[in-house]
Amino acid sequence: MNETPDSLTAPDPGAQPFVAPCRSLDAAAPLRWLRRGWADLCAAPRLSLGYGLAIVLLSWMIAGLGLRLGSYWVLLALLSGFVFIAPVLALGLYAISRQLEAGVTPSLASGLRQQRRSLGNAMVFALVLLIVFLVWARAGSMVHVFFPADADPGWQGLVAFFGIGSAVGSLFALVSFAISAFSLPMLCDRDVDAVSAVVSSVNAVLRNKRAMAVWVALIVLLTALGFATALVGLGVTLPLLGHATWHAYRDTLDAGAWPAQPL
């Protein structure tokens, strides 16, 4: 598939649709995104891995705060909430991939300027993710109503507790994934409002369920590998996923109707 699928003609501001058209994807598409993401990481290793190091340090701070103020359960809750904020943290990685695709030598200053232009819509998006996270946290706490802390639940009770908690968490994680899968790269690439970007992302996810199931499985696997290495692995897996997400957006959405953000 063409690496730059958008039309080269200038968009007509009066003809912008509410939803960006999406392409049909095969189940192997996420593997291509990872290969292209790895190529971007290798093309700009200092920027990408430096970004990953910052994420690792932030993760360690969150982990230390969770252990200091609460317990392992608080730590688990905070790290689970990482799923909801990771897409916003990857904005700089989208900017790096966009510069590489355009044949421009990527730079941190250029990436920061690009993020500043889309900061307003990104903050609206981050607020949406924060609301989802808070509702998820409240729903997770309500599970304890059915499993009192002073009772002995036994093995069956524990299995039911973790099963229900995982089901609730998965539901909210899927909502977060649907609204963030392509919307933030679109905000980074095009002069588009947050609502159109989110609706475009949800529409594309619903129309490509098989490819999205593979993509979710790969994201979970790589994130789990990062957690399994005391968060150190996140310094590589998250930049890889960030770059791959850019190529996922480029392969899936045709956002040529909106003006491109200047590089």
C-alpha cells in the first residue's frame, strides 16, 4: 500500500466531511505497521529512545507514588490507568514519523512546535480520556461492593472478583482504544477538530474489526513485555507502538479533505 495515501490536491475548506473516509484493512495490516514503526525508530534512534526514556522515568515516578501512598493494589490501578494516557504521550512520536515520511530530518524543536499547534484539540482529547479513566476507576471500585473486604471469598470468589474486574476494565479500555486509535495522529497531521477526529477513529475501528483485534493483541503483548521488565522495556516498546500508530493512521484514514498541519 502506498506510504502517502492522501491526495496531493489542495483540500476545499467548504467540502470537509464530518467523518474521514476509511479503507478496508486485512488482518495482517498491523504487522506492516510494526515493521514501518521499527524502521522509523531505527531512522531516528536518539529522538525515539530519548522519548522512551522519558516515559520510563514517568512510569517509575507513578509506580513510586503508588507504593508510597497506597499499596500494590494502588500501584496496579495507576499502571492500569496508563492505558488511557499513553496515546496522548505519543504525540511527539507521531511528529517524528510525520517528519520522516515527508523526507525532513526530524528534530525535537520541530516536533514541539507541531505539538503546540495541535495542543488545544489534544487537551480536549486528553480530557475525554481522563473522564473515561475516572468512570473506569469508579466502576472498578464498585466491584468491591459485591466482594466485602472482611469476608473470606475463597478461590471461587477471587476468580469471580478478578474476572468481573477484568471484564469491566477491558470494556473501558476498548472504548479508550476506539476513540484514540487514529484520532491523535490525525490531529497531529491535519487541521481538524477533536470531534471529527474521534468520530473518524471510532468509525474506522468498527469497520475493520479483524485488523483491530490483531492490533489490540499486539499492543497488549508489547505493553505487557514492557511491564514484565520492570518498566524498562517500555522505553522501546512504546516508541515502537507510537511510530506504528502513525502508519496505522496513514494506512486507514483518508484525511486529505482537511488542510495539512505545517511541518
